[in-house]
Amino acid sequence: MADTTQAPLTAEELEALRGLTTPTVANAIEVFDVQPRNTGFMNPTIRAVVTGPRPMVGYACTAKIRAAAPRDPAVTVTRRAMWEQILATPAPRVVVIEDLDEEPIGSFWGEVQANIHRALGCVGAVTNGGVRDLDEVRALGFDLFAGSVMVSHAYVHVVEIGTPVTLGGLTVKPGEIIHGDQHGVAAIPVGIARQLADGARQVEARERAIIQLCQSPDFSIDRLSELYPG
């Protein structure tokens, strides 16, 4: 499970995270040296399908699904159990679903599920499976990150909730902070979430100095080497 000893972020702290792009979040995490630089984000198999003008930020509610075959009552999780698990997570919430089918064939996400989960305080969803009803979901302002776009829900059903899930090369634990925009999805380590905006400012100041030099008539590689060594 994620670190639950940390108090949920304040509205102001969440707003600060929404003010950062997901690549900026990835850069800012590096400032704190808490994880290898090739970890903490999803690979390009998970792409932004429906996104709004601002990044998606929320606490992860996790589940696993199957859709290739009819549900087995012995392993199926009820809808209500999933909803209760979601409501036990701090808001805002992001539902992160791992599709266990060898080749995903049924979409969990569409107009109905987006409306249900929006009512449950969710701002978006991430899945290695499929999504559909894109125009309707976009009109809701509900973000979708997925492995594919699909036509049918097939036999989609939930088989597990509240456990770590792995998609796009990233393992997400319940309660982790998820950040996503047009570039993709990253997980923010809870322990540095409150300091991340400061880290982003450090990165931005360094990058801004390099960019200003590159756009200056005084540009030279000698001066560039001073700002951007290595």
C-alpha cells in the first residue's frame, strides 16, 4: 500500500501540481534523487486519449479487469465494492485499471462509467485496456489515458480492487498521486509531493537561463558550456 501516514494535500498544494506539465513533474522529481531517472512514469503504450486544458492530478484508486470471457462469480468484484473502495480514497481521485487479458478486447471506460466515476469524485482514469465514447467523455471533462480505443465492452468485469497494478511499465499502489497530461502519466512519490513545486522552480530557473542564452545575440558555446556542462 502507499504511504498513508501523509495527510492529503491541501487544495493549494494540489493546485500547484496542476500548474505543472507532466514532463516538468518528471524533471522536478529528479531534484530530490528519490528514484532512478528511468522509473516513475508510464511508457508510450499508455497514451493520452481524452485530456483537458490542465493536467489530471489525483489519488490512485486501483482495480484489475477482464473482458475476454464471461464473469466468474467466484472472482468477480461487485460494482458497489469498487465504489466503496474509491470513496475511501482521498479526493480528487484517479482510477487506475490493469486489464489482465492477454490482448485487451473490452472497454471498461465509456460514457456511463465516466459519469459514475465523476460523481464519485474521480477526475480521470488510466488503463492499459481500452476506452470508448470519446466525444461524450470529453464533454464531461473526464480525462482518459489508455492503451487503445475500442468499440465494445465485451464481457468486461472487475476481478480485483485495492491492490498494486502494473501498466505501461509502472506499478501503481493505491493512494499514490497520479499526474497526467498530453505527454503521458507519472506517479509522484508521496514523500516529496509538497516540495515538488519548489523542485520544479529550480529546474525551470536553470532551463530558462539556457533558453535565454540561446535566444541572445551574445550566444556562444563557451557561455553555453558554463550553464550546461557535461
